[in-house]
Amino acid sequence: MGYIPIIDLKSFPNAYNKGNTSIMNPWEFFFIQPYNYSLEEVKLYAKNIKYYKCTGKENRPREKKIYYNKNSIFFWHNFEEKFMPLKKEIIKDSNSIMKQLFGNSTNILGVKVRGTDYISLRLKGHSIQPKIEKVILDVKMMDKKYKYDFIFFATEDEIIKKKFIPEFGDKLRVLNPKVKINYNYNNTYMINLNENIYGNIEYIRNYVLNTIILSKCLDIITSKCTGATGIFILTNGFRNAKIYNLGEY
């Protein structure tokens, strides 16, 4: 249509700015805008601005199917690199963290498991998550076969962490946020409304760093969720990938 797209997460209250529309555009903490314009530059100098509200029905990666479609992964990977590239600062930080966690090793198994509101609310249409005991067994089988130097584990769920971490000793690596979520499983609320996450850019930054690191692992084991979609969009490819396809809630 001839428009230059700009992502605006500043001008309206949302989970990333905690309702404070005076802060920097949260999108630009992590990503470069298409064509290198910033939201502030556009507001100052653009002569013709048209606002579009994304409803979630627009074309986007298919969270439940992308893992099995190499053409779709290729398309969205190229789309990310061209139109929403990660900022150099966060790529540099992820490389530095990987060096601290793994040294020079690239023989790493990435593991991502979703919990909290997925398993508490069991929202209709969301992917069913695997039992952590099953994940632990599969990780042990993969490790026995491929003899990884390290296992990098990511989840937002403290209960899952307490079950998983003791099983793998010194081989395990995690990148925890500075605050624990302490999600209340008896309440019916989405995780992004948790008081330790809502508007917490540092928590979101940790989440992005986890996603980047997982995308650079040699092999991956993951449940289906939007975070896993991000991993597959960022990756240049995995040698082996196990995705739990357990249907929907």
C-alpha cells in the first residue's frame, strides 16, 4: 500500500509500558524499526500518518504449525531479519552471556517448557503442555545419545524449575530474571498481568535473551507456545528438534 510500517507500543497502555505512555517505545528496546525510522522521528516529521490497530487476525506465524514447515520458517526468518532485526546491543549481550554460560562450546541442547497460565487456565485453543516428568525423561535420552556439553533450560514457571533443575547438575545452565514471578495458580489471570512482569522491561529483556540463546542451540526440545515460535523464527536451523504435539486445551 506504499506505507512505511512503524511499530508503536508507546501511545496506548499495554503490558510493556504499564500504562505509562511517556516512556520510550518498548519495541525499540529490542528491535530496529523497519527502514531504521524511530517512532519519535515519525511523529515529528511525517506528514501523513495512518494508524492501524493489530487485532491478532492479521497474517502472522502459525504458532501450532510453523515447526513442521521449512518454507514457513524460512519466510518468517527472512522477514525478521529484514523488517524486525534485533538491536546490536541485545545480540552482543546474548553472545556475552553464552560465552559465560558455555565457554566456547556449541554442543548444547536447548529446552523450553511453558507453564503458569497455560496449565492453570487451560485456555481454549492453546497448546497442551507436556508433563515435566516426560520432558526430563526425553532430555535424559537425548543427552545419553548426543552427550551434550551443556543443557540450557528456559521456563517462566518456578514449580517446573524446581522439578527440572536438580535432575541435571553441573551440566545445566539457566538465565533467570532478577525477580521470581510467584504466579498464583488459584487465580485466573494471564501471566503478563503478574505484578512482577507487567511493565517490567528488565523481565521482558531476560525473556528475549532466553529466546535468542535457545535459537542458537544445536538441538531443541520445546513445548508449543508463542515463545517457541520466536525461537524457530530466530534460528538458523537445528540439527534435531523435538516438539510436543499434544493437541489443544
